[in-house]
Amino acid sequence: MANYTSADIRNIVLLGHAGAGKTSLAEAILHKTGITNRLGSVDDKTSILDADEEERERGHSIDSALAHVHYHGKVINLIDTPGYPDFLGAAICALAAAETAVIVVSAAAGIQINTRKLFQAAKDRGMACMIVINKIDSGMQELESLVNSLQESFGRECRCANLPGADGKSVIDCLTQESGQAAFGDVATAHTDLIETIIEADEELMESYLSGQEVSPEKLSSVFTRALITQTLVPIVFTSSRQEIGLEPLLDLAIRACPDPTAGLPLRLRSERAGETSIADVPCSAKGDPLGFVFRISYDPRSHIKYASVRLQRGVLKSDSNLQATGGKRSMRAGNLAKLQGDKLEPIEQTVPGDIITLAKLEELGILDTVFVGSEPGVIETPALPVPMYSLALEPKSRGDETKISEALSEVADADPTFRVERDRQTHELIVSALGELHVRVNLSRMHSRRGLEITTRPPEIPYRETITGTAKYVEYTHKKQSGGAGQFARVFIDLEPNERGAGYEFIDKIFGGSIDQPFRPSVDKGCQAAIVDGVIAGFPVVDVKVTLVDGKTHPVDSKDIAFQIAGREAFRKAFQQSNPILLEPIVNLEVTIPSENVGDITGDLAGRRGRVQGQEVLAGGMAAIKAQVPLAELQQYNSQLKSVTGGQGSYSMELSHYEPVPPNVTQQIIARRKQKKEEEK
């Protein structure tokens, strides 16, 4: 059995922008607590958390990584997450596995785009939050302005729990000390601000404090945790992972104030019973059948063994436990239980509720699956993930690699819910969709280094849709074929009209009497649906139309299922052409973060891409955020354009908003290109 309890666990996820020093901070903690005998470094490729060759070569995290330390009788589970926006999915998946989010900010770089996104994601989830200003050895002169920027951006609840000493080699605890020589600010003022912010979480304590009574350290400590849980306090601490400054105060604060799994934000279980949905909190407890969820999937680069990391919320899981996942997947024996230390597995005999464990070779488990023993309880709610909108079409350089590529892509998509793979039914292209160009390129590079696969890429076809704005009545088509013996005959009359946007396809049978025999009416429906899949004016799927079958004729001998399918298809195509057909294009919500001096250039560029600017926000650090709605077709080369305009300082994210009609002149260009492509394929 484990020699610790749920109350001894602190689950902490490290969040922040790339380059803030999250991995370096985790490496310093591992060294400080004796887990490693040498300080691991991202720069010299000795980090045990960035263990993948691709991560070491690129010098930044790509996947989340796990580590754990024992400190003063407590177990601290660390989840190190990647910081580039392209790998946001891994960070979001990790949020639900922890009670505390530590936002790491570089003292030199300050607040960056992912700093804001991930802090807001943690706040929205209701997590306890802490800010670590790292790399204080890189420059002490900007620290005061950075603290002011943090308070302006994230609220006055951001208070310094310690301050860097004037010597640059220590920190001063603002909770227990009221004086000292700090590198900036006044320790007494910081102490008062911190105390007053903490006691806001307890009305009784606040009354005692305001009446002049002394607050005991024990009472203050318990309320400190409550202030974190209620988000009325976000402590700021200072570290230098490279010089190992401020690590012990950070760890002390983690075990003293950060909530354990029994006290922190509970997981929520959504279940369906008798057609009704219910949502209930799941307390962290050893009582009840084991319940948890998978927040991380990884594969060994050589053996391709699958590892699933699970946050266990309830019950005690053993190696012989019969584990299942929601969705009707077959049961699995849990097998060897372990905890990850970088890429090394440390076997354990039994789990503790609230802990993070890793299971091997359970092929049925998928990312964000709810796992359980016993009867299916429902689904554990997890944070919403960004929608992958950057797509590329893939082709193997070598014939015969299709199967290998499919297996490799399946492995990637299994581990990353923001990386999607599909075969386009219209173009027959193999399409991968991700959060950005870097997201795709990194995974293709891994496939090359691990499996020797050479893949070419090109921009995919934009997923246009076809629809109508007019109505066609009593459109007739007769299919007649006679060749020797039995022939084919079908005659149908249909009405075609627009359906509500988003309502899809609808078929209505209004035949009265026996003009079309009942068995053949579904055949007309099948024919219409075939035309919908193939498209009419440009070969794109048809959406949001309503077909009404109003009349027809059946031959007693020659009428067949296939005849009415053909008649239905051709009647639909004929009616579609008469109903003012149009193309629809995907419109995305685009958010661009850039230096303030580039705002004019970017807004002008977006206007040239048929974009509509929705708003603009001034950010700290001389940055600005522009929100706009832009046709996806206009953003295929946007990554390189943005880098060129901003000198590599700009970044963007996008997600699908809706579909809109394509301008007539653009529609004609698209139709012409599609026609030419079909002729070339012939």
C-alpha cells in the first residue's frame, strides 16, 4: 500500500507560454528534492521531462509530462505542459487532473498570449491559481512593472506571497515577515496586502482583524487555502530555476496552502437516466467503486507500447481490477500500476484516491475517457477543447506507405484530441486538422524520425457547402431504360425548398394514393441523398434543404428500386439548379495577438482577406489582441504572413464560427476551378 493518503497529495499543473521556464522549474524541483542528482536542462538536452527526441531537438515541450516528489511528508504531483498555442490541447486536458494551476511567467518576457489563455482557462474551471515569476536572475529591474501588469491583467487578487531579496539570491516571505530588504517594493506593505486579501475569504476572521485582534498563524494558514479555493487570492512568488532560488518557499507554499484532492475542486459526473441528464460532484474518497479519467496518452517511440495516465478520483484500483471505459468498450485488467517520472515508470502496488497513475498496454483507453470498475456511472466532465482548424492534405512519397501512415496518424490522434484525421469523401484526400502549422509539422517530423515515413503536404480543399435560396415546385424527372428483356422505369415529381440553417436535409412523403408504390418511396429518398453527398453545382455536399415527394408513376413490371433512386437523384439535381443555388463557406473566429505597432498593418491585411474586425484590446507589455471573423479560405497562408509582418512576434488562434454565402464572383472562380480539376482527372 502507498505510505500516504489523499490528504497528503498536491496535484499541480504548470501552465504558461513557451519559454517561461515551466520545464526548467520542474527540473529544479526534482533536483532540489533529491529525485535527480543533476539539474536537468532544456538547453543542454538533459531534461528528464522533455525526454522525447523531437522535444530535445526543438528545445521546447510538445506533450505534457509527469513527475512527482516527496516533500515534508507530502506528495506533489507535477504536470508540465507545453506552452506554444499549437499544443494547447495537452495543457487543457491536464487541467482537470489537478486542483492547483501554477502559471509560470518569465521575468524577461512578461505576459504572453498563452499566459492569458491558460490563466483564464484555469480560472473558468474554478481552480486554485498561483503565479510564479521565473528567471528573476535574468533581470531584476522589470519585476515591479511586471507585478503591476499582472494585477492589471488578472485582478487585484494577485498578491506577492514573497519578494526577491535585494541580494538577488533569496526571497522574503511576506506572510510571516513584515520587514526586509527587497529588490523592489516594501515588505511591510506586501505583508499587509497579502493578509488583508487572505482574510477576505472568512468574514469572522475579517471582523477579528479589523477590530485589532491578532490572527493566529494556524487560522491564517487554513484561510489561505480557502482563499485559493474561492479564487479571492492568487499568490505571486519568485523563482530562478537555473540558480535554484525560491524553490523551497514555493514548495512550502504548495504543501501548506494548495488544496489537496479532498478539499479542492471536485470532479463532476454527468449521467443519463430515463432520458434525463443529471450532474453531480464526485468527492475524492476511498469509498465506492474506482472512478477516474484519462488525461494523457503516450506511446513509446520504439516499442509503440501505449501508456494511459489516469487521475483517480474515487475508490482503490488494484492490478487485478477489471477496468472499463465509457462508451461500451470491453473490460480490461488494469495490470501493472505505476507512476511516471519523466519517461520512467515507477511500479506501485495500489492506488490512492486523488492520485495520478499510469497504466500500460490498455489499447481500449482513449484520451479523456471516463474509466470505472463496476456498473457504468456516467461521464466525468472535462474542459472544452479548442477546435482544430488548420488543415493539410497528406500524400506518401513512397507507394505502399499508406497503411503505415494510417497507423502512425491513428496513434497521434489517439493521444491528442485536437489532432484529427479524416478521408474527405468528395476529394478523397487524407486530411489532418490541428491547431496550427507547428502542430502538424511536429507530428509529421515525429513520424519521419520514428517510422521513416516521408510525407508530402499541400493545402486541402476548403470545405465549402452547397445550398439554395429559392424554391422549385413540381419538378419532374422520368427514368426509362429498355434493353432486351426487363427494363427500368420510374417517374417522380418533387418540390425543393430551403431548410433552416443548420437543420440539414429533410425528406417528406406527400404521395396520396398509389401513384408511387410504397416500397419505392424510400428509394427516391436514397437518390436525393446521393445527390446531396456528391453536390450539384461544384461537387460540394448540399446542406439545409427540404425535399417533398408529391407525385410520380410506377410501371407494374419495369419499376425497380434502382430506377427510383436514379429518378430521385436526377429530379433533385434538376430542382436544385432551378432554386437559386449558392455556395457557403466556413467563417472562423480569429484572434490575433501582435505588438501594438502592428495593429494598423494587421487590420488592413484582414480587410483585404474579406475579414470583419469585431474588436480590439490593448494588452500589457505593448501587445494588442484583434478579434475578427474571416473566411477560412483566406487564411491558408496566414501563418507565414503574420510572422513576416510582426517579425515572428505575432500569434493567432481560430475556431469555426458559422457558414456564410460566398460572394458571386468568388463562387464563379471556385466552380471554374472544380470543373477544370474534374476534366484533368479524366
